[in-house]
Amino acid sequence: MSRYEMLRHFADSWALLAMVLLFLGFVGWTFRPGARRHHEDAARLIFRPDDLRE
């Protein structure tokens, strides 16, 4: 088995699995129960006066 075939097999199987798990982790992190306050705060950030943004 050549190096190319070995890397191709790795990318087709384990790397794809790792990317799917990473994507699901990011989606899960976004929709976690404690994230609502942070998302609402970020959504209203542009409407705050300049002295209260930080």
C-alpha cells in the first residue's frame, strides 16, 4: 500500500468521522442550555450606547 493510498484511506474514514464529531460538538455547544443569555447579549450589542458595550 503506497503512502497516498494509506493517507486517502485515513481521510475517507477516521478524518471524516473526526470532522463530523467536531461539527456536532460545535452545534451542541451553541445550543447548550446556558448559552441563551450570551446569544441574547450578542444580538443586542449593536443597540447599546458606546459607553456600555464593554
